[in-house]
Amino acid sequence: MVVSQFTLYADCHKGNRPSFDQAAGADLARRLYLRYQEQIAAAGIPVVSGFFQNHMSVTLCNDGPVTILLESR
């Protein structure tokens, strides 16, 4: 399942809250989201997806560690 997720790009260099200022704008993000789906389908993998920029309720079982990559100089 391909789910759009704006929170994947966050800058955590300052303060207590992540900044999403550097994330792609909606038009570019939509094109990248659709292109990603097309590439998965072209590889022969069945694709299902949510609706871009739509509120979604997703239920999952997260069985394992969570990895958050914080980059710094």
C-alpha cells in the first residue's frame, strides 16, 4: 500500500518541534507520489493506495524498532 505522508521530511535542528518548511509543495509532492506508484506497478508489484492530501485513518501493527534519522554536520 502506498500512503502519502508529509511528515517524512522534517528538520529537527532547532527548538522542540520539527519544521516541515523544506518539504515539497503539494503539486510536486502529488507528482512524485503518483510517479512512485507507477514505478512500483511497472516492476510488477500490485499497488493499492490512499488518496493524496486526504485524511486517512490507518491501522497497523508496528512490530519492531522505529528508526528516526537525524542528520547534522
